Amino acid sequence: MAKIENKITIVENILRANDQIAQQNRSRLDSANLFSMNFMASPGAGKTSLIEATIGNLKDKYKIAVIDGDVASSIDADRAADAGAQAVQVNTGGECHLDAVMINNALNQLELVETDLLIVENVGNLICPSGFQLGTHKNVLIASIPEGDDKPYKYPQIYQNIEALVVNKIDLMPYVDFNMDYFLKGVSILNPGLIHFQLSCRTKEGIQEWLDWVESNL
């Protein structure tokens, strides 16, 4: 019993320390008067594609920065930079999520006062990222049609800890056994009234509604 209690205490201490640094991050972002989002999703759901679409449509009006978290490589950060954003790569060294310390260090590499929008692309995972606050203003989950309609029921925590939901790849609805009503029912049970967007980064259907929401926060 003592060993279990010790482990619980250690985890609680880690999360408490992380939350304190997340608050520092939020203060820095607020002081710079920029809006920030933490993108979470399973691998392949379309985080990077949505980032590219957001940058491509808004870069002429706003200065955009991206912090990209991955276990290895700079592929996604390179894509964000090519799309027109200032990009910082964070390699987690095997960790399945970003944490507040990693974000704090990445913020030091950005011109915050000259930035309007910051997008953090978290590591692709539906479990670990939900437990670590980063200090961003909104947590956004990107789900996708090929993942299946049961994800809110199987991964409830991440759906409870978000302020916006994007359902991507709706162009695949005719080809995939996905019940949108069943999916959204699970979401509403966990997070009543959650704002959500149904779109396709490939065909651009529904993208404008997403962009309007982003701009309403800027």
C-alpha cells in the first residue's frame, strides 16, 4: 500500500509543478496579447493539415507561430514553416506528450509580442496529452472519420478536457462506417455544449466555419 501511495504522491507533485509552469506560460501569452491553441489528436487525424489550412488562410492578416511536438524528426514543423508560420520543433525524446516546461522553453525562441496566433501541435496520442496543461487558451481535439465513431466512449478524458472539437475528413463519410449521431452523442455526454466543426482539409468543406471561430478569438 505504501508503494502505491508514494507513486500517487509523485504523480500529483509532477502535475502540480507542471500546472504552475503552465500558469506562467499563460501569463506570458496574455502579456503578449496573442491567442493560443493546443491541438491534440491521434496520429494521422490531420493536425498538421489543419494547421497548414489555418496558416494558408490567415497568414496575410495575422502573424502565426507554431510549436510542434513530436517524438522525433522536424517533418511537421517544416510543413508549418513552409506554409508561412514561424515554427519551433520540440522533440520529446520518447515522451508521449508535451508538457509546460517544453512549451516554456519553446516560447523563448518565438517573437511573442509580434505574434497574433500560436498553435501548439501536441504529440499524436489520445491519452497522455490530456493530463498536462500547457498554458494555452484553448484545447482543441482533432478527430477523424477513419478513426471510428466510438472514440468518445473509449477515450473520455481527452473529450472532457477540450474547448473545441474538429471532426476532420468528412469527405470519407460515404466510404467509412461512421455514425455521426452516435459519435456526437458520446461527445455531448462528456462535454455538453462543446463547439464542434465538421470539415475536410482535403476538399476545404467546412473550413470557413473553423476559420471564423479562430478569428473570433483573435
